[in-house]
Amino acid sequence: IYILGIESSCDETAASVVKNGRDVLSNIISSQISIHRKYGGVVPEIASRKHIEHIMPVIDAALEDAKVTLNRIDGVAVTYGPGLVGALLVGLSAAKALAWATGKPLLGVNHLEGHVFANFINDKNLEPPFLALVVSGGHTALLKVTGYNSFEMLGQTRDDAAGEAFDKIARVMGLPYPGGPEIEKLALEGNPKAIDFPRAMLDDPFQFSFSGMKSSVINYLHNEEQARRPVNRADVAASFQEAVTDVLVQKSVLAVKATGLKEIVLAGGVSANKTLQNKLAAAAKKAGARLVHPTKILCTDNAVMIACRGYYMYQAGVISPWDLNAVPALKLGYKS
Ligand code: ATP
Ligand code: MG
Ligand code: FE
């Protein structure tokens, strides 16, 4: 079974062909990062326009790289939410047109479920049930993946997402967008114990809050500047990264213990963070579980994960209607 995956929810135009849900035949990503960098973040209207320019060349390249024709494809999987509405509509319209014209099923994919499914590419033996820590630019959640098509929300963030905190702090520090990789790089030369930023643990063990931590870092930078004290930026980056990952790891371990699940997977852009990977792998091991994470290119937005998710929908006969619309605030799982 060959699935064509299409992704355009934010600032990456991506297409991919995946065979039998786990073999990557092609992975094309056209990133707009350099365009949005001068504005310090994604400008929705510019993103939509760039998607329109790139979508067909990217899809053609994905088919060409995979050495398959459109007629050989068994289904077209596409992100229909969450994301920027104008951006989503470009990929969704292209997917509908291709699926309709070739008589293949349309598979509307939840982008966040896609992030989770990136792990099936990296670990060919991974099977539900397992726990997922979704840490992306717009989301932070702990999820029980009970089957290939069933997801149970354990808890999520009340305010900022982990990636959003990285991006906002980076912006205040004058680092380019996206901030996560920049903070990680800067943190390599810093002392993670230098500054004790607050770690909000909350009463609900599976809920997160990062806005207090974010404000505390920004206030620290502000106060030091006002007092004309030299700031060790690497120490700030390392200490913030330490605080965020402490919370993510502690809550994940609580979830491992509460659910008894033996595997935890990382999903979303922040999964690329080595400190998070290393700390979570060690803590999971101590709790009797194993950590799986995607390779770096599959942590951030891509269409491989969308094709992979689409394959399991195809197998289960979960086909989308032709009037499927973009859902900018599409939710993940359900509240248990
Ligand atoms: P969502 O998936 O929630 O819709 P998104 O698609 O914009 O949001 P992703 O592409 O999954 O987000 O991830 C991008 C985020 O990951 C950004 O916030 C970025 O700063 C962060 N990120 C990427 N690499 C790293 C890293 N090495 N360390 C920390 N954060 C990182
Ligand atoms: Mg992006
Ligand atoms: Fe994403």
C-alpha cells in the first residue's frame, strides 16, 4: 500500500510517499523559515502564498523521488488541522483534487496524531498501547495511544506550549526564529544549575503550565539589564532548558507509573532537543519503560508522518468525506 502524504499546516510545504506505513520512499520538505525569520515568527498570509507556489512542485518531487506515478498511489493523506487556516487549505485542496481526479480515498489527518506516528518510522517494532509526550510549537500534552486509531488525552498545557516558551524566550534574547534549536545551541556552553527558574508542577499531575516559567526568564533578563549587570546568556538558556525538561520528564514518569505502559514516545518539534531526549530516556529506564523518539528530520513538520498516519486510517477504513474542511483548532484525543 502506497500513501501520498501532504502537509501544509504552518510554514513547511511537505509531501512524501510511504509504503505500508513504515517505509519512507520520499520525503520532500520546502521550509519557509528563512522567509519568516525577518519577522521573528510565521506571518500567516505570507505562509499561505508560499504554500500555493510550492505545493505542486513539492508533490511532484515526492512522487518522482519515490519512483511511483500518481496512479500507483492507494490513498492521499493530508493534514486538515490544527494549524493556520489559509495554510491548511492549500494542502487540503491539492489533496482533494488529486484524490478525486484519480479516484483514490482522501485521508484527513490530525497533524498532532501525525507527529506521534513519526515514531513508527524510526522504530519498526513499535505498536500501541504506549504513552506519548507531544511537545510542539503549539501543543504540550500527555496522551495514551491505546490503538492505531484511538487516543486518550491524559492532560495538556493550560497556557503556553513548550515550543512556544522556547520561541518567545529566544525572541527576547534576540535569537532568530525558530528559537528552540538556538536555545539548545547556546545552552551547550552554559550551566543548567546557574539560575533556579520556577517549575510549575500543578495539582493535576498531567497538566502543564509554562507561562510562569517563561515570564520568570524574561523578568530575569529585564532585571539584570536594568541593574546593568552583565548577563551570561548561555547560563540563562541552559537553566531555562533544564527547567522545561525537568517538568516534562517528571510528568512523563508519573504518567508511566499511573498507566503501567512500558513505552513512551516523543512527538513534535521539541522532541529534537537532546537534553530532553537524554533526560527522558534515563528517567523512563529507571521507571521500567523505554523511550522512542523520531530522527531529527521527522521531529519537526514533515509529510512522512502524515502518510504514516494516513496508512493506518486507510487500513481501518477511516476515509474522509469530500467536503472535509480545514479545522484550525482541531483537538487531540478526548478528555478522560
Ligand atoms: P504544532 O505541531 O503544535 O501544530 P508546529 O507544527 O509549529 O506546531 P513543530 O513543527 O512540531 O511545531 O515544532 C516546532 C517547534 O519545535 C518550535 O517551537 C521550535 O522552536 C521547537 N524546536 C525545534 N527544534 C528544537 C530543539 N532542538 N529544542 C527545542 N525546541 C525545538
Ligand atoms: Mg514549522
Ligand atoms: Fe507540528
